[in-house]
Amino acid sequence: MTVIISETPEQLGEAAAKQAAEVIRGAIAAKGKARIVLSTGASQFQFIQAFVKQSIEWDKVEMFHLDEYVGLPQTHIASFRKYLKERFADIVPVGRVFYVNGEGDVTANIKALTEELRREPIDLSLIGIGENSHIAFNDPPADFDTREAYIVVDLDDDCKKQQVGEGWFATIDDVPKHAISMTVHQIMQANTIISCVPHKVKANAIKLTMENDLTNQVPSTMLKTHTDWTLYLDRESASLLDSAAVQNA
């Protein structure tokens, strides 16, 4: 586990993008392709802006993502498919993109996506941490036991409030009650995990992550058990940490 603290979200995004690019170039050099998982949300804006500017053979990259609301059309401002299409897939000539589709036959969609995801290992996953310490949409208490790749989850009120606070929905009642989420188990299968977690609103989640042992009440504590995890913070998201917590990481 490595913790890197930048002064600003922009500097955080640049640093994380450079590491991500190195991992991807290494995978392409080793096997001719790279398979990645991308996060979404307001906390990922600066990372993605820097990421798409990296020198990468994008046509040799396959992209998956973490989650999507059940029943939400891709045209909705909050759709994660829309988010990644506009900010990533329409900007770089990525080789293949596999979206989480929450419309139509959700069970069939999950089955097909799981088959694609598990054809080969994931080289790099970008995993954000929510205000309630969720990873993907695995809200506390997260299911640490399932070995499925994706599951349908109920979104808790804290998660919904975050979505409203970020401007994706007008009110908490507008947030869908259910979402498809990559499971905690599946997230942990990536060879390398990078987490970009800027902003003051994430400070308490980071404090809980760093100061707690493994617990499904703080789902992000699972990331600390990964053999190659880098956590990128800015001064605001790191503001509740004491120096010992960072030095011992």
C-alpha cells in the first residue's frame, strides 16, 4: 500500500494518470494488450482529464467499469455509461469498451458482462472511495463473501445523498433505488489498483479507511489487503489523517 498526497486535485490527477499509463504500457509490452476498469463520479474528473492525454496505445486497451443504475437510460446526466463515453471513449481510440447496462434484462446483461470480464485478468482498476466508504456501489455493510463479478445492490441514503450533492440528481427521491455493482471480490482481482480520492467531502471516509481494520462496515478497508494498491489524496481529503497513519501505510 502506498499513499501519495498532492496539494490539489489537479496534481493528484496528473500523478495518478502517469502511474496508470505506466501500468498500461507495461501490460501492453508484456502481452500485447491491457485490460482496465475505470471509476466515475465527480472525484474522478481531474484524473480522467489527465489520463486521456497520456501516451498510450489506446487501440490495445479494453475498458470495463464498475457500476450503473438499474433502469436509468444512457441519456440521463447521471448515467455512468454516458459519463465514460463522453469523457473517455469518445476522446481516445480505445480498443474495446464493455459497459454495465442497467436497462432491459439485467440478469442477462450481468451474465454477458461477467463472461467478457473473466476471459482474462484485469491489469489495472481505478477504484474510487465514496463518502460512506463504499467501493463501486458496495455500500456498508458490503458483501465481502459473494464470488459473483457483478450483483444488484440497494443504494443506501448516504450514497444517494452523495449523488445529489455532486449534482447528478435534484433530490434523493430521484436517485434510483438499485444499481448493478462490481463486487468487492471482483474488484480485488485486479493486478494493480489505483484510488483517486480528492476533496474535503471524502476526508472522513479516508480517515475511516486508514484507521480501521478490515470490516464490511467500511468497505474501502478491503483495498488495504491488496498487494499493489496506491491511494492518491489531496490535502483536503487527507486533512483528518494524522502523520502516523500515513507513515505506516
